Amino acid sequence: MNYKSEQKDHLFWVWLSRRLGEGSKRCVLLLERFGTPYDVFQADEEELARLVPELTPRERRLLCEKSLEEAYEIIGYCQRNGIQLLCYNDQRYPLSLRSLVDPPILLYYRGVLPDFQNQLCIAVVGTRKMSEYGRETAYKIAYELAAAGVVVVSGMALGVDSVAACAALAAGGKTVAVFGTGVDIAYPPEH
């Protein structure tokens, strides 16, 4: 897929995620029945009701809102700020997320994604207010995991999360931070 067609494809992924939410089992159902977000976009209310009777009238109405203005704005914002998109149908999309009841159909990210399918990922998370022993232990565990080639995953919060990310980087390893705020907002700001 070339860059221009990927951009167009992303446009409809963003549209769908904004209609029903990034993590909606209805989105997965729509993709199973229609194939692509573009095909969902092309569907009228009657076709939606016929092919996906599980949709509520409200969900069908939302999917009949065909404006792409918001999606264009989001795509533009991402391009200007170095934010990339990973769609549910992408082979790089983590299989562990696909197994969720309500998987996010679209992930926004910065940086280089690890090979989620072939690299072990272990979350190292914990309290924000830790003891010195907790700090040392979290650091040691994350450092040794990263040194062994494990991708250390955290929430980038204060405390154990930040210690784990720092330890992974110090070990020359890889770390992934999953933000609760969105990729465009570093919280806490010092991270």
C-alpha cells in the first residue's frame, strides 16, 4: 500500500473510531460483516440494520453521519506532530489486544513499535508512592527483563512505571508506554 492510499485508509479508520469509540466491540462486528471501515462508511442505515442487527438505532444514526471533517483534522494533527496510526487490520497490531472483548480498533503511537508478535512483552507497573526497596526492586526487575530482550511495558506514571521505563532504557532495551491520556499529552509532564 502506498503512502496516499494508506492515508485514505486511515481516514476511514479514524472516522469509524470517532463514530462508535476506539474500543467498541461493535466496531469489530462491523469489520467482520463489512470488511473495511470504508465499506462501513458507504453503508446506508437500511444496510447497517440488515447486516448488523445488533446495532442500536442510535449507533446506526451515528454511522450515518458521513462527515469526514473531524477525521481530516485528526489525521492532519497526527501528521504535524509525528503521531502514527496502527489499525486493527495491520499485521503489526498486537494479537494480545485482538483477544480483548472491546479491542481498540486504532492505536496512536510515536516512535518505533516493537515486533509485538515475536517479542515477549511484560508489564511492570505499580504504586506511584513507593519505598526505596520498591524502587530498587522495580528497577532491577525491569533492567534484567530489558537486558534479556523483553519489551518492558508501563503506563509512564510516577513511581514504579517511570522507574521501569528508565531501567529498560538504561539496559539498552525497549520500552512501551501506554498512556491513559492519549499520545499527544505526556502525563506527568516531566516524563
